[in-house]
Amino acid sequence: QVQLQESGPGLVKPSQTLSLTCTVSGGSITTNSYLWRWIRQPPGKGLEWVATISYSGKPAYSPSLKSRTSISRDTSKNQFSLQLRSVTPEDTGVYYCASASRVAGVNYWGQGTQVTVSS
């Protein structure tokens, strides 16, 4: 069974870069058909898709965040990561990593990690 675990700093200062890593166990991030995503939820608001990287390494980004977002992977560690540059307090929220495969008919979520951007 696929399990995902987020890690990274809980507090980031405005204008700095947020870096988060998702460690995957129970399956390979290179397995055909799987997509690996970052999703966030600001306090009191709904879920917002941030970025996706495919099993073959192709990235995709939310249009509103594309200019300052990067998603990458390390296949040797079975991890994928998010960088969000020039953060503001509006970037505060719970950040989740998740995976899905329509072919396999599965969806998996990490437990989430709280990120606060504060001066």
C-alpha cells in the first residue's frame, strides 16, 4: 500500500522560499500511470491544487502560482519536492502531498504539514 509523508519547515519568513519534500513508500514514483501532486488548504478555505509531476517526470502547475513554483523528484530516494518562492502570509496553510492513478483506480494522501508564513 502506498504511503506518503510530508516534511519541511513549519515557519517561513515573507520573501523566502518554502521547500517541502514528500517521501513515498510502498510503491515507486516512476510506476507507469501514477501522478504525484502537491495540494494546499489555507485556513478557513478550500483545497487548492499547487503542482503535479508525472511518473515520467513531466511537471504541471497552477496558473496562479506557476511563476514562483517548482516541482521536482529524486527517484533514487523515491521522493518528490516542492519549492514555492517569494512567499507571503497568503501562502499559509496545510500542505498535502498526494498520488493518483486512473489506470490503477487509486488515490492516496499524506497527513499534511502545516506551513505558516509570518513576519
